[in-house]
Amino acid sequence: MLAYGSDSSAIKDDRLVITQSISGTGALRIGGEFLARFYPSGKRIFIPTPSWANHNAVFKDSGLEVEKYRYYNKDTIGLDFDGMLADLKAAPEESIVLLHACAHNPTGIDPSEDQWRKISDVVKEKRHYPFFDMAYQGFASGDTKRDAFAVRDFVQEGHQICLAQSFAKNMVTLHGHREAMVLKYSGTLRRARRRLLHRVRISRGEETRGFAGQNPRPTTLFQSSSARCPNRLRDPQ
Ligand SMILES: Cc1ncc(COP(=O)(O)O)c(C=O)c1O
């Protein structure tokens, strides 16, 4: 609800699948491993340069190949928007693209709403798979709704997205209570949705085995979906 908004069609149409994880880091790991196993269109994830220091290792360890797209322009101390768009356009079709939803770490520089719309257009044109990492909702603007702009706009634009949401340090912090994950899926495809949930549970079970005895709390959301899902997340060959 915090990420998508109470009026989100993804929630109203029951197209979300949610699972717990060990904080935002665990959500990224489960999301990465889930895509490495079940995303049929290549195992490449593009992350920004620079990105949170752990992204590289988490995704590599998940079984994905990590590539980079331009993000920071040190001359302007701002977003290298043209470089970013050019790299997303140059990436192979249907690549996975990691996007910091707000308060980009480590630069603190985010695209404007207009720039997000243009990024969305390129992601759509190239049929990329957007994987949002939202670790700081509310920290960039002080407003959780404004900081959710990219996620909500992408969903509204019909993208199927994956969202790893951490509550460890956002404005509704449950600090020390780490976990959760959501997957959005078409409500009309109930069998596919059930299968997807099952797969996420498999990944999560493997990730959290070592934590038996602990009681992870909901903190991270992982979302995907819509009508394109059956093709994009089909059974592995
Ligand atoms: C961009 C980004 N993503 C994910 C995380 C991980 O979040 P968590 O502390 O909930 O594991 C962090 C933590 O610093 C982060 O900066």
C-alpha cells in the first residue's frame, strides 16, 4: 500500500504477490535469484554507475550477470540523463534494469518526474524488465507519495515490475524488523499467479533457511507483472 498507493490497480485487481525477506538486501537477493531462475530473456541486470556497493555482489551471487549504465555526471554533479538513456537503449532487449526508486545511493541524485517518464518510455520500447530498489521512501522529498512516483508511474504505464522495498530506514521505519516482498500478477491468471507465488516461496525458503529460529518481519516488497507475465516468467526449459 505504501509503495503502490491505496488506489493502485495492482492492489485493487489483486495482482500482487508478496513474500518476506531479510530486509532490503534479502529482497534484492530473492528478486535476483528469482529472475536468474525464471526470467527467460537473459540473465543480465544493468545497474547504475555508481550504485549501492552491495548491488554488484548480491546480484552476482544470485546468478545474474551484472552490467552498468551511466548515471552520474561528475562534471555537472548531476544526473547523466543522456548517458543513462543511451545505455538503456543500447542494452539488449528484455534486459533487467535496476532502478533506484528514490534517494539514489550513493549520489542522492534522482531523475525528475519528467525524466522518469522518458526512462519509462525507453524501458517499454526495449521491453526491459524494471527491478526497483526502494530503500528510502520518504527520505528524498520528505513525502512518501512523491518518492513513490517512479514505481507508481511505471505500474500505471503497464510495466510489470519487481520491487524490493526496505522498511529498515524509511519514514515508517520498523527498524530492526526486517522483511517482506511483493509480486504483482494479473488477477485473471490465477493459476499462473499461484505458480509464481510457489516459485517465490521456493527462493525465499532457500534464502532464509539459515535464519531458522529468527522471526523476520515484513519489510520488503517484490512486485512483478500484468498480462505479459506468462510469457516473461514461463517455466524454465
Ligand atoms: C540502495 C539500497 N538498497 C538496499 C539497501 C539495503 O537495505 P536494508 O538495510 O533494508 O538491507 C540499502 C541499504 O543501505 C541501500 O542503500
